Amino acid sequence: MSRSASIASDTLTRPKPAAVLELLKPITWFAPMWAFGCGVVSSGVPISERWLVMVAGIVLAGPMVTATSQAANDWYDRHVDAINEPNRPIPSGRIPGRWGLYIALIWTALSLVLASFLGIWVFWAAVVGLILAWAYSAPPFRLKKNGWWGNSAVAACYEGLPWFTGAAVMVGGLPDWRIITLAALYSLGAHGIMTLNDFKAVEGDLKMGIRSLPAQLGVARAARFACFVMAFPQVIVIALLFSWGKPIYAAAVCVSLLVQFALMARLLREPKEQAAWYNATGTTLYVLGMLISAFALRTIGA
């Protein structure tokens, strides 16, 4: 630990609110909150009828469960971060002592308390999400050390579970099977998005023994796999929307996917260099397709 970090650790007995907020990483809350919103839309229940529980659900998805995962991850990565990113809240001493762990535990408890007021299905979805959040970072599981398991956990927590939760909050029970099906498909596709995030750290992963998919498969093969995993569930979504009598929505998702194919061609030429660019373009189209599909579900039976 640096001298400045040591001094900060000696002078602080508890973290300042700004440091806690930085630890909880608000920027990471957007993806699960978007998926939660898709769940709300797909339920078909007017927001005006359940706006209070909807707001509570948004808080659960982003500032609670996702924030918990960020705090736990930083706590268990504190030794590596002290070398690679010493200015982060924990290694810098702005989150002193064991406060990083305490915050993760407190946020876990608060998440469960909030979820318990939103219905049994929401509660159990939160339990699953929190288990995956801790298993992702904490020993002995450390799912993040293997891209197959780690990416699956993050994809479920960022897409499938929040979508399910959003619908469950609005209907006050178990969502329609079609909602669950699309949430699961888009969660599967998000595994590919998580793989793209690993391209920026291939060399470091190889040195640290982290078996991300680019480290295991090589950059080129991992990129092809990521593209397949992102595209295939969308093909199924398109087919399902057609079969459910929603051809306009199916066509809209199809157009989105065709544009993604064009962007994927550029990605595959230089996967490592273009991964961030694709996340800003192709991934945006992917999540827009989620919202289109949610509106299609909203109109089924209408």
C-alpha cells in the first residue's frame, strides 16, 4: 500500500459518503435497471396502478443488488487493485479497514429486506441474484476466474433476473411464461456481451490465471463465439414473436439483428481493437431489441 493510502487508512475510521458511492459504482446500475424497465413494460400493467412498487423495484435492481455485487467484487479484488488500480476506494484507504466487506454485507441485508416487501417471486429472484453476486467474487467459488461461469452469472444478474423482477413487481406474482422465456433468451445473449468486456484484459488475465474466454479460446475464436451467443437468442426471439402474432415487432428486432451482423463483421476483423466500439453500437441495438420485444409482449392479447 502506498504511503498516502497508509496515512488515509490511519486517519479514517469510517468511509465518507462519496467514497461509498464510488465503491457502489452507479454507472453499473443502468443495465439491470434497463432490463427491469423491460420487465415492467412486458407485464402490460399500467405504471400508474403500481408506480410505488415499480420505483422500489428499480432501487432493488440497481442501487441495491447491483451495488452489492460491486462492493463485494472490490473487496475480494483489493489485493490486485492495490497493484493495478491503487486509487480505487479500498486500496487507496478511502474505504478503511474492513468497511468494504461491511458495506457489501449491509447492502445484501438491505436488498433482502426491500425484496421481502415486493412479493415472494421478487424475493427469491433477489436471493438468486445476491448468491450469484457473491459467488462471482468470493472464494471458494470465484466464478469470475472462469469465463463460462462468470459471464453466465453476470448476464443473469444484469438481464434475465431484473427483467423477471420488473414483470413480477408489476403483476404481483409469477409473470407469464412468455415473459420468462424472453428474459431467459436475452440473458443468454448477454453472455456474449460479457465476453466482449474481457478483450481489454487478455494479457493480464493470462498472467493472473483468470480463464476468461479470450484467454481460453484465443481472441479470434472468443469473438466468433460471442457473436454467435449474442445473435442466436435473437433469432429465436424473432421466431417466437412471429408465432405469437406480432410480425411488426418481429420485423423490427430482425432489422436490428441485421444491422448487428454488419457491425459484427467489423468486430471480427479486429476483435480486441473493436470490442469497445461494438459495445457502443451493436450492444445498444441489442438492448433496444429487448425493449421492442417487451412492447410486443405488452400487446399480446390486446
